[in-house]
Amino acid sequence: MDSRTPLKNGYELVFSGADGGKRKFFVEDVLGYGASCIVYGGYYRNNHGRRKSVRIKECYPHKVFFASTFCRKLQNKNVGRCKTVL
């Protein structure tokens, strides 16, 4: 049974850039469903106000595993055992 609820048309996603600026993306419609994601058609406005089309992928991972190098870095910082994050 699929319990995923797609984002509604007009939904606004705001992301912070490395420069500290913010960029808004807007969802328009669902393009497709994958085993662990939903893909949307959407857009953002560039610095000149022009509309730019994008594809937005919303992931629904079943399980997330940290790479072993990341786990070693955590262990080196006295975080304790590295566990699988669900």
C-alpha cells in the first residue's frame, strides 16, 4: 500500500544557497512515481525574473546507510557506535 502523499500544485520549497541566499522552487504537477520517490514538474525564477523549469525529486528511502568512511569519522569524534539510520 502506498502511503505517500504528493505535494500540491503551488507548494513552495525554499532552499538556502552556499552564499546565504535563498531560492524558491514551486511544484506544479506530479510527473511520476518511483519505488522510492515522487517526481514533480516545477519551476523557479532566476535573477532576471524569468521562469526556469525544473524536475523536483522527493525521496522516500526505506533505509539510509552511512558510508563506512563517514562512520569512522563519527567514531573518531567519540560519538560512539555507528548505527544504521532508519
